[in-house]
Amino acid sequence: MSFGEVTIILEDVATLTGLAIDGETDVVDIPDEDWSAMCLRLLGWAPTDLGGDVIRIAWLRETFDELPLSASPQTTEKFARAYALSLMGGVLFSDRSGGSVHLQYLLLVEDWRKAGRFAWGAAVLSYLYREMGRFALQMTASSSLGGDFGGWSALLMIWTWERFPHTSPLHAETGAQITMDAVPRGLRWLPAHTRQHGDQFYLYKLWFDE
């Protein structure tokens, strides 16, 4: 990285999230079976309105809201897959809609032993960079200030607070800077917090613009 540049790197992802940055990468092979059959096999249920290769995150959360106390190991595994799929589509690899997830991600948690060897942190950062790149190109082409991008935006927010502490929020109860230690480090932002005064953010905006 050139002197004076600042950007999110893999070390930041590992420190802030605890996700692995070393490991296997995997290209998902689309199975011969149809998507509905794959849902039945890996989740135990399939939505009646499944019309393609995406599934609504709301359906996942409603269907797998609570694991039965008498659930078998097989059922527990399927609920865990549904949670992981919802997490991937709604947080880690979200698209701009945020309401659905591609079923190809379900194949990543078909085998839990294999899933544990993936470089999830590297994948999350790559996806976030891709989404931010698309957003930048879109803004350049349209000269518009609106829009949104996918990916784990919370990672970008926490990274900003860590690297530029004067822009970070204050503890909601004490009004002090949040300084407690945590592993991974991103957990220290879990306590309730409040944003600082907008005037301060405006000053930083002017500073960066200059």
C-alpha cells in the first residue's frame, strides 16, 4: 500500500470479526437437481412459491424461527443451515435488495467440516470491495448521490470507528469513548452507543474533502 493510503485489509477483517482469512476457496458447482429438491434435501422444507434460484430471507426466518426442544441431530443441522443461509444473504454477502439470497450459498454449508476450512473473511472482504466498486461506477455514470451497495456494511462502519476514533460513537450511558477490550475486536461495539454531534462529522467531511 502506498504511503498515505488507507483501506480495509485482511488483517482488519481477522481482528475485527474473527473470520478466517486463510483457508480454502471454493467455486460452487451447481447441482443437477432442481433448487426445490435441494432445499428439501438440505433444509427439510421448500417454499411453495420458489420460482427460481433465490429464496426469501423472510421465509427462512419465519420457517426456522425456533428449533424444537425435541429436535433430532438431523433437524438441528438443517436449522443451522437455514440460519447460515440467512446470515450470508442478509449480512455477509447481501445484495442491494437485502430481501433474498441465492441458493448457491446453501451448498457452502452442505458439509460443515468443509465449511470450517473456508477463508470466510477473505470472501467477505472481496465481496464488499466488489460491491463498493460497482457502487462507485454507478455513481460516476449517473452523477447521483443516491443508491446503496451490498456486502457487510457493518464491517466498513466498525473499521472506520477503529481507524478514526474521533468519529466513533459514544457509550449511550456514560457518554465516554468505548474502549473496552474484546476478541474479536468488533465485539466492543455491542454495548448501546450513540452518535456524536453532527457538527463534528461535518468538520471531518470538510477535512477529507480538502
